Amino acid sequence: MSNFVTHLECSKAGDCYDHEEINNLSKINKPLFVKYDLERLKNSYTREDFVNDFSSLPGFWKYQYLLPLKNKSSVIDLGEVITPLVRISKYENLFMKDEGRLPTGSFKARGLALGVARAKELGIKKIAIPTNGNAGAALAAYATASGIESFVFCPKDTPSINIKEAEIQGAKTFTIDGLINDCGLIIAKHKEKEGWFDISTMKEPYRLEGKKTMGFELAEQFNWQLPKNIFYPTGGGTGLIGMWKAFNELKKLHWIDCDLPKMFAVQSSSCAPIVKAFDQELDYANPWPNAKTLASGIRVPEAVGDFLILKTIRESNGHALAVDDQEIIEERDNLANKYGFLSCPEGAATLAGYNKALQLGLIDSNETTVLFNCATGLKYPMPEVNNKFNDQ
Ligand SMILES: *Cc1c(COP(=O)(O)O)cnc(C)c1O
């Protein structure tokens, strides 16, 4: 495996950290970014080498030159796939990237696969995570597959499938009377004593590298012409920040020369800290009180990467949009019964956000636009069925 990593860098202060050491946040408690020697990469491989699967690595693992693994043997193969772009409407240019096809049924697989693989390379034996569900399941699966112990903390009203799938895949799973941030506090309090590595969103550098691969897939799927707009259901924002990192790496390598997409962050109006900060032109978001939304994956009242999400939206000329839970349900039901696409609530939120952006004139329906269905709809509660058949 060719490795082009040079060091880690604080995303705020820009100081350097050693990637051969175990790292969480920087000295000023901000996320760390993995830096690559792009010049050497450009002189070693072409973009065709980059996307061609000479080493038969499954799914996103194949983008190995821009990933942080040292050894090919560190790849944890659970049958990853390049996720499809599904047409979900009358609009020619509107695509749903269906992340529900990944192992564990959500795009959390991308981040946790890389996070766990690097943890293993660094000799970590126990990993803990605060989660709204999907990240816990993905950690459980990848940790178990690589012989690492995992500890999952989730709010007690997390969708019950999420709690059970984490436990059955080998994580010691705990439910907490509180939100994801409360779960994070418990881990912070006990991690030293328990010997846990804290793999919380954006609090270690490698989950972002996994999420970044969504950007590489889009570049490849659109034949190096990126879509005009991307709508991303934003909780911790890893995917949004990650794709932006991916696009900028490709740009610096001169492997793309198109304009970069406008990045739209979609949140629920009952948990919309990023939207509020965007509207108020703030650089950081304030914690959202009493966060509640049925789109549990985006029920994140406070994100460590808040300033990176806001920076990405602004740099890309995108926008932050809030949609009501009612609209989310309506779009979920529309997608299912008009187009045969069973989305997760967060995926439906991106469609509601797209409609809102059209109404506001922020985008045009003939622009190529990608929405994200981040998890399979099968993980979430669905309406009861009680039709009576008259068998006369
Ligand atoms: C985690 C999650 C999100 C939010 O992803 P971030 O990258 O943390 O913003 C959205 N939808 C689903 C289904 C999720 O599991």
C-alpha cells in the first residue's frame, strides 16, 4: 500500500502532529486533518491509477493513495461497495446517493472502517463511541472484525434496531438518559480509567478520511465533472467537511478542473444549530437547547467541527437550511410510495431541503444535484399496517 501521509495538522491553528502517534483533538481542542504529500502523489500516479482497482480492494478502500493506511493487511473487508446514484424523481438531474447499501446499512461504515483500521495500526485495543445509532453499529462491526473491543453509548430513545445491532455485533452497548453530547461526556469521564480510545465524530483524524471517499466516488461517477449542488443532512458534519477536503485534494492534484459544488447543510428545524449560526453570520454555532427530531442521525445539538461546517458552506457558496419533521415524514413517504425508494428520515430531509432551495431560488432544477440517503430506511420505525381484507 502506498502511503502519502506526511503529518496531522490542527484545522484551526495549523500546527503539526505526528501521524505515527495516537491523537485525538489538537492542543486547542480542534479537529486534526490528515495531510498528504500531494506533489509526490501527482508525480507517482495518474487519476486513472487512483480510481482503477488494480489491487482489488473493495469499495472505498480502493482510493488508497489518498487514504491514511500503512498496510494493505489493515483493510477490514466487510464487502464495501461504491454506492449507486439513484434517480428518485421527475427531475433529470437529481440523484440520490444511496449509502444504505454499505455494510451496517449506513455511511457511518466509511468513517468507522478507516477509524478502526488506523486504530488497529496504532495498537489500540478498546474503542468507545457516543452515537445516535448508526455510528455505534458501524464501530461494533468493524471493531469486532478486527479483534478490537468496542463500547457504544447512545441516547435511550435511539431507534431500537440501532441499539440491538451494535450489541449483537459485539459492542458492549449502553443506553443513556440524555442526548449524544451527554454520551460523549460519559466517555470523556471514564476513558482514562477504562483504557478506551475516544472515536467520537471529528475527535480523531481518521473517520473524516473515510467519509471523504464520498467525494472521490462522486468525482469518479460524474467522470471528473462534479455536480453543481450537494445536499447533506448535517449532524457532526463529517461528510460535508470530508467531501470538501476530498474535492480540494483532487483540485490540488489537478485531477479535476471544474467548479466545486455548492454544499448545502440540511438540519431539522427542531435541532438546527448550524442553520442558526449561518443565518446570524457566526463562525461558531451555539449549542441547541432541547434538541429533538425523529431524524436521529442529525440530532446533534453541538458539533466540534461547527466552524469547519460553516466555513465549507460559505467557501462553496452553499447554504444551511432547516426543514420541519413534518416535511421530512412527507418526503420519506413520497419517496417510498411514488418512487419505490425507502429512505431514512435524514435522506428525506435532504429532499425537503432541495425543495426549499428551489423555492428560495438558491438553485435551479436543471442543475445536477446530489442528495444523500445516509442509511437504509429499514432501520427506522415505519407506519403500522392495518388494512382489513374482506375475505367473502
Ligand atoms: C450520522 C448520520 C448523519 C449525519 O452525518 P454527519 O456526517 O455526522 O453530519 C445523517 N444521517 C444519518 C442516517 C446518520 O447516521
